[in-house]
Amino acid sequence: MLFAGDTFAGRSTTNGWESASDGNAWSVQAGDAALLSVAGGRGLVNGSNAMATVRATLGAGVASDTEAIARYTSGDYANDAGHLVARFSNAGTYYAAGLDSPNGAPELNVMKVVNGAQTRVANTSFAATNGTGYWERIRVQGSSVSVRAWQDGTTEPRTWNLTWTDPSPLPAGRAGIESWDDGRGWAIDHFSAGKLS
């Protein structure tokens, strides 16, 4: 059951993403809202070389078992990050998974945050071409966090690139995004999250 979604169509904003196409509001949970804007049917993240983390959740829907999907495009996958967030119960407790670049090369990873301390708990390399769009999907179900990514215009894989089992699963929470940018820009033109039945 879908509880949050945004196509970013039909609006132009600065200093945040404001109200989504589903009527819910984006709430900036960390970072500077001035790094977020909407133009041309895309939500934009521009860090202006600051590499500052921006985290935002959409709406007030809460889920334990959930999936989220987004389509991202980066100007520099080796120096940007575009995670999907799940089980966000407060600013210091959530999962984040998706495209990242902690070591100067694109990868998919899973992050767990507890009491504000973020730990990279799983990762795998992922070849990504600058300026090319990629879909990413995360699923948090029970104690498992799974993530996969695929190039826009290709068929979504049936298997996960990465699955990690948490010995101490986090409580239910909201869904959203987490990102930083080296100045060449991130764009997102689709986001949705739903509860698993």
C-alpha cells in the first residue's frame, strides 16, 4: 500500500521540495533546505562542493516492512550519494541504502543509523555512468534490508544486489531520501514508498 509518492511534476520551488504530487509535504530532517529545489519536473540536490548531507522524509506515513523506489541521475557518481531512507523514527535512527561513493567510486551500500551514529554495514561495487539515470529500490522486511539498482530504460532485475540482515532491527518509521553532492548536481524525478502486505 503506497503511503508516499512524488513525481516532481508541475511545480517549481527553491529552499526545499515543499508539497509533493501526492499532497504530502517533504520535511528536511538534516542539512540545509537551500540545497533542495524543484525545476523541470525534477527534484534537485546541489551541494555546491560542500558535500553536505541532506536528509528529507515525505509525509507522516509510518511503516515497519516497506519498499521505496526512486530514479536518480548524478553528474558525478564517484563523488555523490543518493540513498533511500526507511524506518526513520527520528533524526538519529533509520536505514539508508542505495548509490554512494565513500571511497571515490560508485557503489551500492546499506547504512544503519542508531543514536546518530551511522555505520556502513554492507556494500558492493556498482558501475554507474555520469549523467545516466538509475532506478534504485530498497526493501526493509523484518530484519532484512535489501537494495538493487538498474539503468533507466532496462528491465528491473529480479534479484537484489545486496541484502543485509540486522541482528537488532530498527522500529517502524517514515521513508525518504538522503543525499550529498560534490557540486555537479543530483536529480530525482520519481519517488514512492509503500507498506508491504
